[in-house]
Amino acid sequence: MLSDALRAFGQVFEPAFRTILIKSLAFSIAVLAVIWIALQGVVAGYVELPYPWLDTVVSILTGIGAIFVLGFLVAPVTALFAGLFQDDVAAIVEQTNYAHEQPGRAMPLGASLAATVKFTGVVILGNIVALILLLVPGVNLIAFLVVNAYLLGREFFEFAATRFMSPVEARALRKAHSGTVFMGGLLIAGLLAVPLLNLVTPVFATIFMMHLFKRIAAQRSLRPT
């Protein structure tokens, strides 16, 4: 699995993925910037204080709080990206590394949008739970990693699998290899927790889970029946 992760991270910056990576970075930064501006605007528009120095203090605290909130919003932004460019990334992985195998099927637009909305909603709820657990000493980072390891591992792996099988079969395959998929999700969540590097997480996660799925599928095909 580590070899799959290192291979995927190296491929993120290859020319074939560069255009998608730039789109991913632009999309993530734009969404987070809009949220930042909105948060600042709400405070500036609705909070009136009698002293200028108090305005400055509130502005500083709001900025710090906004950074904290944005850190938890990176995961939902990653989920949104999945519905926009994920099939393009997967197709390049197949053409580059598995050209001799049967290519996968891209999801229909309607199904892709529905899956994106569902995935984003689940990730938001999961991170709200992680945010609440921040109040419990000693489990804040652990909660963030565990919640996102499960959610991101599950969704990115099932995406890769459904290019080659039905959603029901993909879910069953993921459950049969739940430990491996969770550990893969943990690597994704670890990258997500690193500032700046977390912006390449969507591309990395898609490439990584494509390799992980292909390896699991190959092992199953070689297993005696």
C-alpha cells in the first residue's frame, strides 16, 4: 500500500495530471477564499462594537477562527472536487498504467452529481462530529483522522471500483477489504491534515485508490476458486 501511495504522490505532479491539478488548486482556493470573505463580511456587517480597539481584537479573532473553520472545510471541498474531475483523473491513470486492461466506465452525469451531493453531505456531517469531538481533550486530531480516513477511503475506493463493477459489488468489495481501505483512507486523511499539501489531496486520492483497487482486483483474480 505504501508503494501505491508513493507512486500516486509522484504521479500527481506529472504532465498528464498537471492541468487537472491546476484546476483542483484553483477550485479549492476559490471555494475557501469565498468562504473566508463571507465569514469576514458577516462579522463586519452584523457585529457593531463601541470601541475601535475592540473592533480590531474581534477582527483578529475572527481571522484566526476562520482559519480554523477552513481547515475543517478542506475535506468537503475535496468531496466537491470528486464530482468535477475525478473521472478525468481515473481515465488518465488507466491509460498511463493499465492500457493493456479493459478501461473503466465513467459515471453518467446525473449519477455523478447525485453521488457528489451525497458524498459532500456525508463528509460535512462527519467533520461536524469531528469538530464537536475537539472539545474532548486528546482526541481532536485522532477524531479528524479517523472520521476522514473512513469517509474518504470508502468513497474514493468505491468510486474506483464502480468504474469496473456495479455499486453493490463495489460496496461488497470494499467491505471485504475494509481494513486495507481504511488504512488507505488514513494515508489520504494524513495528507489532508498537512497545510498546502492538502490542496493536492483530491488528485492524489483518486490516483492512489485506482492503484489500490487494481492491486486488490489482481490479487482476487489470482486467488484459487
